[in-house]
Amino acid sequence: MPGIRFEIDPNVSAHPGDNYSSLVWVPDAAPVTDRWSPFIDATSTGYWYLTGNETACNQAAECTFAQVKASLNDGGEKPTIHSVAVGKGRDHMWIGAVDGLRINQTVYDFEADGVRAHRAG
């Protein structure tokens, strides 16, 4: 399964000079079905971590979405997303597609003629 990687400025008060980290979501394994799967909710499945060790949510200590959000909410500025990427590690081959990527209140639909963004709801 592919993961989703958000390149962010974590904006944590404990590390004011740290302006970069990858916030990574790793989905739960899914069975091979040769058909589209239902939408996968990254807020309730899989696990999350940060690559820069800004918080306790790191590769050695996987977190839920609620835990990673709480770890970034230290009273300072909110984290800022710089870019988003869908990627796959080197462990096993994955052939598929990602569609309907929702970030906050915007859904990104990937179509043959480009990406369409629309408001969730």
C-alpha cells in the first residue's frame, strides 16, 4: 500500500528553529482484489509519524491521527503543509492509483485531464 507524506513546518514551540519534517501516514495492509477499494480514512486507520523527532510520534513510536495532532498542538502556531506526495517504499511492488485525496475541507480528484479540487461535503 502507498503511504502519504506531508512535507510540513511543524511549528512546535520546543524546536522553534526546526522548520521541516515529513508527516507520514502508513495505511493498514489491504487484500489484493483487482478492483477499486472503498475510501480509506487516514484519521482512523493505519498509523502516523514525524521524521524529524519533533514530538514523541516518530518511526520508533507510531501514533494515531489524534495522537500526532495532539503532539503538534503545543500552543504555538499551527503546522503548515508545504507539499503532499503519495509514495511507495521498496519492500513490495504496488500497482494501483490514488483518488479522492482529502486534506481538511478540500478533496482532490485525479483525472486523466488533470487534478480537480472541490470542497468536501
